Amino acid sequence: MVTRQLWTEPIGMESSCKFLNMLVMVSSARSMQQVQEELKRIEVLCGRKPEDKAKGTVVVDADLLLYNDKRKMIFYYQRLKEKYV
């Protein structure tokens, strides 16, 4: 399942750019740690560098919000819930 796209202001960093956000729900046999590692690998493949956030330029940001009904990022989850649900 994929949600609609939504442009939002940056959260937790200074940037003059808005972010294009969307949520994706997938099923995986991987552990939570493996999923998080895969998301970081995808970020790097898309061109993300460790110093990007400090510069206020984030090419891509993939976060794990829920895993087996466990909330990983409560602040982001509540904000996204308001916008997407």
C-alpha cells in the first residue's frame, strides 16, 4: 500500500526546501534491524551522504515508523497520522 504524496515543512532541521512525503506499507520476513539497515542502504544508493542533514540538504530520508505494531518514531507518527489518516 502506498499513500498519496504530501509536501511538508522540514521537521527537526533548518531548510528552505519542503519535503515530499509518502508512506509505504510492506511485509517482510526480515528483522527490524535488517529492515533499518536496508533503508539506510537505499538512502546511500539514492545519493544521501552523512553530512547532508547538517547542510540542510536531504536527498532522501527513509524511516521505519512501525514494525509489528511497534511504533519507532512517535513524534513523526503522530504528525503523519494527522496528515495521512
